[in-house]
Amino acid sequence: MSERRLAAIMFTDMVGYSALTQRDEELALELLDEHRRLLRPVFAAHGGRVIDMAGDGFLLEFASALAAVRGAIDAQRALEDRNAAAPPEHQILIRIGIHLGDVVFTEGDAYGDGVNIAARLEPVAEPGGICVSQQVYDQVAGKIDLPLESMGKPALKNIRTPVEVYRVVLASRPAAADPDPARSVPGEAPPAPAPAAKSIAVLPLANLSPDPENEYFSDGLTDDILAQLSKIRGLKVISRTSAMQYKRTAKNVREIGRELGVATILEGSVRKAGNTVRISVQLIDAATDEHLWADTYDRELADIFAIQSEVARRIADALQARASPEERARIDRRPTSSLEAYQAYLRGLFLWNQRTDASVNAGIEQFRRALALDPEYAPAHVGLAESYIVLGNFGTYRPAAIYPAARAASLRALEIDEALGDAHASLAQVKLSYDWDWAGAEQAFRRAIELRPGSANAHHWYALYLSAMGRSDEALGEIGRARELDPLSAAIGTNVAAILFSARRYDQALVAAREAVALHPEFRIAHVYLGTILLLTGAYADALAALQKADEPAPGTNVLTTAMLGYARARLGYREQAVQTAAGLADRYRRAYASPVWIAFLHQGLGDPAQTLAWLDRACRDRDGWLRLLGTSPFFDDIRDAPEYLRVLGTMGLAPGTPERQSS
């Protein structure tokens, strides 16, 4: 399957990489890896889609020429900022070429004059420079704050038609030395653009308690401070998933600030002994490593909520992120008067975040314990709701035993505190996955984001709702906001691929899935989605390999992975194995539970539409959570017009018909 369209294409190349490889291969590979880690989020922030990373450069597609040029400028400035603190032998310089033209996209790759010209523009650029074609110039002239200077029509290798070439004049501070002395270096380059001043990452607070098991407490306190800050609309707060990846890191504050795109970092430590606690925190300017303020709180454990509120207020004041009276009231609200309940809640949160069947169930017991001690503890009710929702997504629990309990917990939390954004988000998930209350789900998601605008989870879940409703362009915008708040999240990165897949943008979905696997090889679901996309694009052998990788940690336990493996084996001719897999899942459904949606998909692979439709009907009667995909997912496109399929859609209140491919 191929597609031709107008696209802005960018080529980048590391200067002097080949020569450095010959001199010091280990250093060359280290700098190559650093260059990729540094630039990938910069390009992503401008909507850049990585097509290839062959060799020592990037090949990317952007939605517009303006987005590509802005991404290129930010990339060069990020490298200049990085090079300012690096010794000469560790400098990273790149050249960038950008062209707007006709491109053919097929099987995850790109071809055509649009690609060829961009590739030939890149070598014309100076180290640390950017060259663009006349077509790009026409789109961006007057729209960027830097001049563009004509370089005439230089000969471009294998390009017959002369192309007017322009360079972006990056002028303000001296550039680093050129590793390639045969080429000239521009005299000056601009300073790196500072991230938004009102942006912060809260690094995991170090556990200095005598008992190492108190790590649940230090992690929980980190979460609570994050939650408080994310209630302030004017503040960009990096989410837990990304921040936790710097636990016990050797990286310095400047590196972390660059990678997360924030201006400030909060770091510190917690020491808990008996009923006393010492919390030391310092707010640091990520660009200069300057301490903006620091404080140590030696208090009774009973003062823990007052400390959290004070830290949040001081950060808001320091960053001039004015909290409204309503936001301040939410920050100052004391969720419980029971310290035992609070500690049980933190233990539950610690276990829930591990996202395994056993850990989530253990977390549920801790949340119940917290509620036995204080039935009015609203966040503990939310913890219960979110735990049930995670169990529902595993596809191994009967929906009637999961979602009503999640709904009850969410509603109880809202009875206690209507302004609890996370409770609205949990309720929205139930309305989406079990109640099929599509309008009510959207209303609840919007309320969750209104109350906690800095919640990456709320934006992420709302994006998946929008995708299920066929509103893919909106979904991509919403998940883009989630990614800004949680740039290192494996789940968010993987669901970018899922949304593109549902929009039938298979080439882009495949690139996004491969990128998620490369960044998070330990994340099983990334391999599952890669395998799924490969299955439905006909690459069965590659799909089987990806799905086997997903299945490695705990073979046969994940219903989705098992069903996908069965589908792949059926399509590769191993029908007997696939039939046995289907029988095993059916037996599992009868004994305990296995999502009928994925059993139906396996029967698609076996070429048995009657069984496919029968299992979808069973999923409808069960109100299986995965059935929310039925309106837009490509899984069942070839039976979408069957009367039985339309009956299920009608029962769910979803409109029939194949969703049209969304615009790129």
C-alpha cells in the first residue's frame, strides 16, 4: 500500500562522524546515541515523524514547511546549548536540509523528488547550519524571526532541475569548531531557546529513611507534590512516568532539563522515622544550575499535607504561575486526617504503579485498608477505581465484576470532593468502556482536564476516547499534549501508533510503533502494537517475531498477545496451532475470563467470520471493555457490513460504516 502526498521532508547528518568512528569508535557511538536522545523530542515537539534513522542522521516528515524549519532551528539551538558545556572533542554538529515536495510513502519508507532534493540540500549546509529549498522559502519567509539568505542555485548531485537554495542565518554567538577543516564555519549562531519559564519536573525524592521499605513513602510524596502542581493551569508539570525515569540517575540537572524541556527542576530527599519526617527540597534553574530556593522541613508526620501545600505554593510563586483562588483551595485541601490511611494509600499507589496483575490486586487491598480507616478519603476511592480499570484492560476479568465497582468508587470520590479531576477521569473511563455513554464520557474527560489541566493521563485517555469516536485529528492533538507533559511515557508513545493505526495511517503507525519499541524495549504492549500493525499490513512473519518478543516475559498469560500470536500463525499456515490457541482461549473464557473481542480477532485470522461474529456478540452481552474499539478499529473491516456486526454497533449506540481515513 502506497500513498503520494505533498510533505515537508528533513534530512540531518552528523558532521565528521565517519572520521571520528575511525579514531574512537566508542566515543562516536556514545555521541550518536546522545544526539538521537537529545533531538528526537525536539523534532516531536514540532510534529516531526521519524521515517528513518539510518547511519548518523534523521529522515523526518513534518506537517508543514514552517513546522520543519522551526524544528530545525530548535534542534540546532539545543545542540549549541549542549556544546557550550562540552570539550572540543565531544562537540556534536549537524547539517540540516529541508524541502517541500511530492513524496511517495510506502511500507514505512518515503521516496520521490521531495526526498531526493532534501537529501542533496543537507550537504550544502554548513556545520550547525540549515539549508532550505525555494519551495520551503516561499512558505516560511516572514514567518520566522531569522533571516533567510540566498545561496543561488548550486549544483545538487543527481538533481537535473536547478533549485534555488537558502540558508537560515543563525547569528548571535560563536559556533563550535568544525570537525571537518575542509569546510567553513559560520561565524555566529543563536542562543538556544529557553523552555517555558513556567515549567517544572519533580524528580523522585530520595529515600533517606533508616528503613529502605519506606521508598513507597518517598515515591508517594513525589506523586502528591506533582498532583498539587498539576492543578495550576499556568504551569507545565512533567508527569510521574517521565520523572521517575531519572530515579538514581547520574545525569545532571542541565541534561535532565534539556531532555524534558523544562526550565526548572525540583529535587530533594525524605527521611521518615517513626512519627517524624524531614523533607529537604530545592528548586533549581535547569539552564544555569542556580538554586532558586531551598528549604528543609522538620515536622511531625501529621504536618505532611501542610508541607505539600507550602511547597506547591512556593513553586508557583517562584515561577510566577499565579494560582486562582479555586486552585489554591484545591491545593490546600486536606484529604484525610488519618495518617495510617494516608500511608496505606501511598502503599497502594506504589503497588498500582507497577501495573502487574498481582501488584494491582495488592494495591486494591491497601486502598481498601485506607478506606476502612477513613471512608471519606476521596483519593483512596479514586485509587480503587483506577485499579479496577487497569484490571479491566488486562482482558482477564469479567467486566461485570470490574466496571460497576470502578463506577461506584469514582462516584463516591466525587460525592466527597466534586473538584477531584482524577475521579472524573476514572468515571469517564467507565462510561467509555462499560456504559457506552459516549456523550457522558466526553463531558467527564473535559471536566477532568478543566480541574487538573496538567494531568497527562487525562489528556492521554481523552485522546483514546476521541480515536474510538473516529475523531483522529483531534485525538492526535490531544495525545500530543499528553506527550508534552509525559515525554518519556511508553504507554503514550505506543498509543500514538494506536491512534494512527485506527485512522488507517498505517505507514505512520508503523514508524511510531517501531520508535516506541526502540525507546522502550521492555514495554510489552509496544511490541504487541508493532505486531498488530504488521499483521494487518500483511507482514505476518515480522508480526510473529514482534508478538513472540511481547510474549517472552510471561508466555501465554496475556490474552491480547496470545490471540495475536494465534492470528499470525493462522496466516502463516500453522492452522492447527492457531485452532488450539482459539480452543484454549475459549476454555479460559468459560473458566475465568478472556476478552471475547480478541478471541473474535483470532477467528478472523482463521477465516471464520461466523465464529468471529458469535464472539463479538458474546462480547456485547458481557459489555467487554475492548469493544469500545469496534466503531473505528481496522481489525474487523471485512465484516463491517454484516448484519450481526451492525446489530452490535446499534446496541452500543455507535454509527455503522467504515471510518474514512483521516487527513495527514
